[in-house]
Amino acid sequence: MHSFRLTLAFRTAGGVLALMLLLAIISAVALRALLYRQLDGTLVHLAEVEAEAGAAQMGSAFQFHEGVLLSTGGGAGAELTRYAELWTSDGAPAARSANLDRDLFLPAGAREAALDGRIVWDTHVWEGQRLRCVVYPLRLVGAAHGHHLLQVAAPLAPLDRTLRDFILSELLLSLLACGGAFLVGWQIAGAALRPTREITEQAEAIREGTPSPTITAHADAAEFSRLVHVLNGMLGRLDRAFAVQRRFTADASHELRGPLTALRGELDLALKRPRSPDEYQATLQRCREEVIRLTHLATDLLTLARNEAGLNGQDRVDIDLRVIAERVLDRFRSAAQGRGVRLTVTGEAAIVKGDPGMLERVVSNLVDNAVKHAPEAGAVEVAVVAGNPTTLTVKDTGTGIAQADRPQLFSRFFRGEATSAAGTGLGLAIARSAAEAHGGSLEFLGNDPGAVFQLRLPAPGPR
């Protein structure tokens, strides 16, 4: 596993080194061009001075300014050494400066170009040293030496040495800058990563059961506020999931204890002494009722847990809520007719997206409660209205829900004082959790005159 801090420091150093090297190359090229331009300017100026002086003398005599413009010895003046030589048009030497003990080299191409009246620059090696020279046609200053060419040359060793020293200095500065950039990058990376380390340490300190687990480190920093927000959201979801799990376990153990205790009591009582076949038959019947109760309770608990877990994308399909309402009413019609309760459904087709089985269970719970609480010869009405949200309203003509029961109406295992003890008390809790799993809601709207419940579901989005 590599270190992000070390990687960032190396990348910072590498970027600075590349930038410094690029600047060094550009600077070296610019300095070389500047030095050559200055040297060329010096050489052509010297050639013009010598040409003017020579052209002023009539005849073939030609003398150089030996002591003023040319240096002959070593030491500090060696860098200013300039050589000068006069050539005839056919390339024969005519005169040379005193610091020359042999003739310079006159390139043929430069001689031909100078004979055409052009000033020519050339760089070549002579006597083991590189020279920069200018070939100046004397015809440009007068007719006395019109067919002569003046060559002025300077050694390039001082210029090359200056460039080399400059490049070495730039390389040294680049390496120093690279090292400095590595240290700076290391420090900056450490400072930048410190908040993530503190956020991580705070997250690691959170244990199961921590009250309101949240991360507060650097929550007000713009760069880390989203990370902290996402982590707190995840911790909140995990906390709620653990709470649901704990509540599910507590509710299940509490509600299962009653039927299991009754079942064990019946079996223990039957085993205390021999019984008649009728007594055994009655005991088995009571045990069967407790098993059925346990089965309903387990089914409702699993349904509730599934609802609270939410829906997957593949569980959602287009459903007509009006069709579900009609199917549920058909299932309760025979039981309702036995008590003279009239079942009606109104509204047009209303398409929603969701789990058909889960939504049918919601409507079934609402209709089941309404039929149970409707008086004889009463009525249960289901109204479906398409829109956003799409609503399904169930109301009956019973006595309604008591004021004292309303705060706990959707609580688990709540049955109410006026409600029969039959059932698990999970119907409305299951219905509300299913509605919320679909992004909707289930609300008690009041008594009119019986209880009125309304299911709201969002309209399906664009395809």
C-alpha cells in the first residue's frame, strides 16, 4: 500500500523540477542568443572601424589598431582577444593582426558571399579552438580596397564557458528547488490530510450504542463538509437500521413469549395426568390456535422488516391502484355481505409504480379494519384519485377512533381499548411502513363519522 502523502510530495517535487528544467533550457537558449548577438555586434563594429581606417589610406597599405581594439596576451584580457586578417578577392592573405602568427581560416562559402557585397558570419574550428568570425567586404566603405575582404574573429571559449557555468548553476538551482518542493509538498500534504485523519479517528471512536453517532471534526470546512455530511448520513442510516433491528428483536421476543407460554402451559397441563380423547382433542385444538397465532405474528413481523428494508429498483412496476382496490374489495365482499356492509369503490384508473403485493397488503389492512369497525348495514367507501400524489382513501360508517388512541395508532402491537384482542396489532404499522417504502405516506384524517385513512403515493416519473 503506497503513501498518498509521499506520492503527493514526489509529484510536487517532480513538477517543480520539470518546470525549473524547462525554464533553464529556455533561459540557456535565450542567453546563448543574446551572447551571440552581442559578440556579432562587437565583431561587426570592430570590422567597420578597421575597414573605415584602412579605406582612408590610399594605396595598398593597411594597418590594424593593434593596441586599442585587439589584445595579444593571456590573463584577464584573453577574453577580449580579437583576430583580424585582410584577404584578397582570390583568398590570398594580404595582412594580419600582430597577435596572429599564422593565417586564419577563410571558408570558401563565406568568401563568395562577401564578394557579392554581403557581411557574412561564420563559426568554425581553427587551431583547436572554436572561432566566431565576420567577413566584411571593404567595398562597402571605399574603393581603395574594393576587392579586399576583412575577417575579424573572436574565440568562443569565453562564451561557451559562460553558458556552461550558467547551465550548471541552473541545474544546481533546479535540484535545490526540487528538494525544497519535496519538503514543502510533504508538509502541505500532511496539513491537507490532517482533517481526514481526524475525521477517521472520530469515526473509529464510534461504537454500537453510541448516542446520536455523528462526526463533528471539520464539518464547517467547505472542502470537507460534504464528506462529513455523507458520513453522518451513513451513520444515521446505520443507527436507524440498528434501532429497527433492536426494536424488531424486542417486539418479536415480547409478542412471541405470550403464545409460546400459553402453548407450553397447555402441553404441560395435558401431560400431568392421563386424559380422555375429548380432553386431548380440546388441548390440541387450543394448541393449534396458538400455533396459528404464532404463524400470523411471524408473518407480520417479517413483512414489517421487509417493508422497513425498502424496495429495490426491480421490485417497482406500473400498477393501477384502482384495480388493486377492486381486487381487495372482492376478497372481503362475502364477509361484508354477511353483516350487511356495503363496499364501494370510486375513481378512475390511477397508475403508480411499486410492489403489487406490498401495496395490496396496505389496502387489505385498511379495508379489513374498516369492515370490522363498520356497523351492521353500514358502508365502506374506497376512493381513488389520480394525480401527484395519487391518493386512496378508505372510510367507514362506524364510531371512529377514540381521541386517546390516536397518538399510538400506527405503533406496533397497539390494539386500542375498544378493539378486539384478536390480531397482532401490526396491521397499520405494516401499512405505513409499506407506504413509506414507496416514497409515500399513510395518514389518519379523522372521523367522518367512522375512521378515514388516506394513502398517498408519488406519481410515476417519466419513462
